[in-house]
Amino acid sequence: MTNYQASEVPWESHRDALSHIRRTVFVEEQEIDPDEEWDGEDPHCRHFLAIDEGGCPIGTARLMPSGQIGRMAVLESWRGRGVGAQLLALAVGAARDKGLAVFLHAQADAIGFYERAGFQLHGEPFAEAGIEHRMMTLP
């Protein structure tokens, strides 16, 4: 039994919760420039949020209209407990429902996580927000 749940949520009503997770993981933990994190695309995307049994936000993912999954972030204390996998599955399902080709830019240290979910590497490593990434697609 899990002590969290994940679902698709509207950006407009869940902006604070989604932003809190991304700010904690990307801006504070990974020291990504806030201007790179807040790219203005959020209102045009589908968002997925995991909350714990007390209603606190613990993880998020974003699906862009192009089929790109990104902004996958899980608070450190919740990593390794299936939260990211559930968020990823929701985003993939939403993309497939729309007939989109699913792809993402994986941080180098997260490649194994995405490979376990069936994603495949493509191309050479590249820097995004000062962190090495690789393009990955889901067949």
C-alpha cells in the first residue's frame, strides 16, 4: 500500500504546490538558475502531482504539447519509493492518449531510471541548465 497518490492537476489551481517541488529540487538542490526553470511554458502544459497522505506535495512532472516529458522532480525524502515511476507513467499515458511521440531530456544520473521505464538513448550528451543530459525516446 502506498502512502501517496499522484494525479493530473491544472496548473492554475496547483501552481504553488508544483512550483514548491521544482524550486526545492531544481533551484535549491541542483542550483539551476530560476530564469531557466521558469520558462513560461507551464500554462500550456499538462501537470502531474504526487501528494503524501497529509496532502503535502512530494513530486511533479510536466508534459509539453510536443510530447516532451520534463520537470520530473521528487523531494529527496521520497526518492526510491515509486513516486517518480508513477508520475512518469501518468505523463506517458497522457501523451499516448493524445497520440504523441514521447521523449525527454534525461539528466545523466537519471538515465537508468528512464531506461527501466523503457526509454532508449539517442544522440550525444549535451548541457542543459549546466547539467549533462541525454535525449531519450519511448518506442
